[in-house]
Amino acid sequence: MSSKSSDVQKKFGEKIRQERTKIGLSQEELGFKASLDRTYISGIERGERNPSLKIIVKVAKALKTPTFELFKLR
């Protein structure tokens, strides 16, 4: 994996964590709402997972945020 894609995954994971903590959800709660395991959520947030578009949509719905908002990376 190139460092560029790794950087994008890390920034995406940081955005997920930011949105999750903003609404006061634990990783376990987010996983439950998105029908995903907590360890999968953790992997996304650490930039170790490269979630599919289907997973990203599930997470966005669980966070009650528009999917496009998750792609506003810094």
C-alpha cells in the first residue's frame, strides 16, 4: 500500500472518530447501529481498514450524517 492511500485511510478514520465522538457514541454502539463489529470500526478509525462504499454508507447512516460529509478530509 502506498503512503498516499494510507494517509487517506488515516484521515478518513479520523473523520469517522470525530463524527462518532461528536454525537457521544462508543465504537461498540456505532458498530451495533451499523451492523459491524466494534473491532472493524476500530480498524477504520486507525486507518488500518479500507471500507467498501457499502460499509461507508452503513456507517454514515449510523452516524446520522450525509455520506458526503465523511469525505470532507483535512
